[in-house]
Amino acid sequence: MTSMTSARPFELLVFDWDGTLMDSIATIVACTREAFVDAGVAAPDEGVIRDTIGLGLRETIDRLAPAGGEDLFERVVSSYRGRWLATYRERQLLFGGVPELLARLAGDGYLLAVATGKGRRGLDHALRSHGLEARFQATRTADEAPSKPHPQMLWDLLDELGVAPESALMIGDSVHDLEMARAAGVAALAVASGAHGRRELESRAPLGCLDAVGDLPFWLAAVATSTATP
């Protein structure tokens, strides 16, 4: 296992995608509501949908329509994927300054990774579209591990990159991210820019709660200063 250096409070930074690096919560909500209507059932409320963002697709639909059965699941998934590819996928925008943020963190010597409830196809398309394929040393999606808050995504990333849990930080916008980090024995930092609000995020006791992911370098610098040996 590799260890932290005195210049960095963590060695590995693991990012959630939607709502953390990408400003995509509104489009996910809209696409989900339309998919349910297409399937012939009432669209869930926005707040209910937001609570599921970050989970895998199966877990999301099971929460939104727990008595719907396999037929409804298939209809909703088919409509969601069709509408996403036709309308919403190309509307996805990174939060301002994210490419520069990632370049700065990489230049500072951090390992970077992604743990997301997106599918592999969707994440790979987003990385390609924004020229970020080479920026992350490892990525995990809901296609390759149990849905958040199960810790397997983080365990897999730690194992692949040879990093101890205490040397990693999970950064995310949902309680699912924070609960996954806790289950994996990894520190967590919340970002109040996506699925859940500050009060709900802080109820999971993260190390901190940023307004936006762009504040991360300043937070890391403050932590490094506070933990530096005189």
C-alpha cells in the first residue's frame, strides 16, 4: 500500500459524477418523469426522484415504483434510455471549471477516480465528450459493482490503485455517496450542488460540505495546513 505525503492530506480523490462534476440533476429528473409517463403511470415528484439519483437504474425504479413489477421496469428503462440518447445526453454540461480543477489536482500529485451510479456506456461517453478519458486512473459504475451505498465500488478502486482506505477521500453530492464512503471506511466530503441539500448531507457527518466542487483545492489546502507537523 502506498501512503500519504505531507503535502497532500489524501492520496486518492474519488468523485461521484452526476451532481458533483456534471450539472445533470435537472435533466435526469426530467427524463425520469417523461419515462414514467411513457410507461403509462404517473410521474414521480421531483423530490422523490432526486432522492434516488446516485443509485443504479434497477434500484432507482424499484424505489420509485416498488409495486410496479418487471413489466413496468422494462417499459420505464426502455423509454428512459431512448429519451436520454435522443434528447438529454448531449445537454450534459460539466460544472464550470471542472477540467481545470482536475488538471490542478492531478498536477498536485493526487490520484483521481470516479465511482458513479451511471452505467459504463454513459460514463464512457461523458468522459470522451469532455476529453477526460485520461484524467482518471480508475473508474467504477453501477454496471460493475452493487449500487451505492454498498461499498464495493470504493473497495474495487482502492484495490486497483493500491491505496489504503485512510488515504482516500470520496467527494459526492448525495447521501448515497456519503453512506458508501462510511461503509468502505473512507473519509467523505459533501458538495451541495446536486441531489441533496446541505442539511441532509451534513446529517451524514461528512468532513465538510462545499458549495461547489471548485472549492475543493482550497479545502484540501486548509486540511493540509491544519494537519501539518510544526
